[in-house]
Amino acid sequence: MIKYVVGFLFSPEMDKVVLIEKTHPDWQKGLLNGVGGKIEMDEEPNICMIREFEEEAGLKIDNWIEFADIIGKDYICHFFYSLSEKIFSVTTKTDEQIVIVDTLKIQFKMVDSNV
């Protein structure tokens, strides 16, 4: 089973959120998503969330709160959120752009990963 984490860092007022503009996999290309990645062997989800966010957004956030899990036949994805005034200190650290988005302007799109 493959295990993942995805995190959403919000401003304290929850009017801004950090997202990542996906370039891969192909079915996510051009879409915005939470920041995250694969959980390493014997790594706890919350520790992975701290590591992944720092690797991709350049900011160490220690107070992630898990709020949901999605379980598929061969994967599990743990979802986290956190609130921090440090939100404007994020930086892009990978080939996928980190962006800060106004939460009132977010449009949701359901994507089938089997496409």
C-alpha cells in the first residue's frame, strides 16, 4: 500500500491558503493541490507532513492537524491543515510552484486519477 500526506497551510484568519501548482503526474498537471508527498518506510504521517512541507515550501510547520483520510484499494492519503502567520514566508523549493491563494476565490474540480 502506498501512503501519502497532503497539507493545507492557512493564514490565521483562514482567508489565504498555500497550494502547489502541479506539473506531475499528468492527470494533475496545471491544477492546484495541497503540499505533500509519499510517506517513507516507517515514517509517521505527521512527521512526513512536516518534512514534505519544508522540502517543497521551505517552511517548517510543526503543528499539523490531521482531519481526513482517503483510503483506496492500494493507497491511503492523510490530509492535514495548519494555521500560521508564517504563511507569507513560503518559497518554492521544487519544480512545482508554491502559491498563496485567496480562499474565497478557490474553484473546486473533481479529477479522476484513472484517466
